[in-house]
Amino acid sequence: MPELRAEAVRPILKWAGGKRQLLPELRPFYPRVFSRYFEPFLGSGAVFLDLFNAGLLQGRRVALSDINADIIGCYLMVRDRPAAVVAALRALEGRHRRRGEGHFYDVRDNAFNPTRRHVHASADPAGSYTPALAAMLIYLNRTGFNGLFRVNGRGDFNVPAGRYTRPLICDEANLFAWSAALNGPGVTVAVATFERALESAGQDDFVYLDPPYAPVSATSRFTAYTAGGFGSLQQETLQRMVVAMASRGASVLLSNSAAPQIRALYARDRHARTAGLKATTVSARRAINSRAASRGAVQEYLITNVARRSV
């Protein structure tokens, strides 16, 4: 595997379940050779950036997507109008340094949510994003509690302010580096369901999947990144697609919890075994729990048909 660049591009959004801390466990399962790369649950884009920083996406088509129109709208603005996003984010950063939590709630309730409601009333919410709205999303994400993205029943972003002494709000160089990565030859960014995003994935493609995790208990459920959620039926549909892609010759790598449903779908299912899929248990740190004492290491699954190799 090529060495990482000295100035690696980093995620601009903190995302519940983001994979930066799990990258050392994922890298041994990156295939040596592949044609196209698909990532349909983009989130913070940590795995895309890991592959990009290592030079593993050069000369390859890359299909990045997510059902969350806010993520995609933000990334489209960073891709297409990075200077305008940086300028708006610098202004937000300056006011945050002066006003702190009061500025957070003012932006959330009086600017971001009203503008977001207007954007989501359009036929193409992601395409209707503006640099100012993208900057507000990044600002609220960088200063909100645990970097969560959560909406209430009315569709309003309702994450409270976080407790940060001096959060990094505008990393200008990294924003421009993200823009360059998204502007790479063959890279597409779109709002799409995972079903639509993966329709053509097959022989010699590499697919990384990081869906909302199946809950390990009745109190650990958190799938509210979109209004529709992501429940048992979606996990089952995804499993059938994973089996089908693996059977067509795609290299598939999936992260999920070690919940009973996931064990049943992948570790014990004969169709998954026939497709060459194996579940490996890894230890990851839980960062989303509201109680700091409950954010310790948990067991998760990496499910893949790629043979582990040394890196």
C-alpha cells in the first residue's frame, strides 16, 4: 500500500460512526486491485479520503453518495465554490469566538433551520444548497454536541451546543484539499439510496458500506440521520445486495455492529457464506453516547469477501 501523503486530507464533518479511528482495522481489507470504487453511505468520507490519500483511487471512477441531502449539498458547495464556503465559515468563526454558545443557537434557530426548510421544499435540496448554508452546516457540526446530525419531527436540526474551549471551525487548507479531491477525474457525488447507488456494482469493483448500525439493545438505537430512519428491513435489503454484489465478483467491505440481527444476516446466513463473506470482530470506540462513561470500546463487525493482508 502506498504511503500516505505528508499533508493528508481530513474529513471536514464530524459524523456519528465516522471511521477515522477504525481505519487501521479496515486497511488490511482494501483489495490490491479494483476497477471502480463505490461508497453509498458517505458520511464524513473517512474511507474515501484514506484511499485518496494513499493514491489508490488514481485513474479509477469513484461514485460517492448518501441519502442525506445536507451532506451532499455541503460537499457539492465545497467542491464547486470552496472560496465562498471558506469566506462564510471565517465570518461564522469570528462571531463564535466573540459570542460562543449564544451565536450557535442564533445560527441554528434563526438562520440555518429557516434556510434549510426552504431548501428542502425544493425538488433538489442538495442542488439548492448555497455556500452560506454549507458553511453553517460545517459550523454547527464543528461546535455542536458530539458532532451529531439530528433532526426533529418537523425536520429542524436540533442538536445542542457542544462544550468546546476552542474548536477548529475553519480549516481553510483542508477545505480546499477536499475540493480538489472531489474534483478529481471520474469522481461523482450524488444523493441516492443505497439500492440505486449500487445497481451497477459488480466484477472487479470495490464497495465500502457504512450503514447506520443495527442497535445492539433497545436503548442504543440511533438512526435519525434522515427522516425515514434505517431499520431491520433496510438491513435485510442491504444484506441481499451485499450477497449479490459479492456473487457478481465485487470486493465488498461492510462495517456494522455486532448486534444479533447482523450476526444472523452475515455470520450465520448460508447465502452470505456461499458468496465468500466472512465476519471479523474488531474493537471500536463508541463516541455517541450521552454519558461519557459509556463511550468505551465496543465490539463491531467487519464483513467482507476480501482476504486480509498485511499493510
